[in-house]
Amino acid sequence: MSKSRSSWKGPLIKNTTLVKIKASKNLYIKIFTRNSSLTPLCVGLKFLIYNGKSFSPLIVTSNMIGLKFGEFSFNKKKFKFNK
């Protein structure tokens, strides 16, 4: 579980995201909130996480519970010098 949120509050997940998860039928679910947590409801589902420019695919496994969606979709390129 993430240390940035109190344990008594529970995981952060937006209501619209929760409705999409419960209504999904093996389709990709588009997620715009990178700060939402992965819950046991998400295991086995497919997500498309928005990083500000494009969508990154993610299939959730049981090891990912408690992490955030943003940890699996990078929003910055690696810096490289042109030589």
C-alpha cells in the first residue's frame, strides 16, 4: 500500500473509474487519473492509461495491488545528448 495516504482513508479511486471497472467486459478501460490506486477489483482487467500525449496499455496482476496507475505509464522521455 502506498505510504502517501492514510490507511484509515482507504485507496484513492475516482467514482467514474469505479463505475467503468464494474461495467467492463474484457475491453480496455481508459484511465485519465494517474493518481488512482489499483484495487483487487482491477485484477485481470486491461487499462489504457493516459500520460498526457498517448495511452499506454496495462494488464493488472495481483502483484500490482496498492500501487498507482501512474507508476506504469511514464510521462517524460529519457534525456539524451545528440553528439
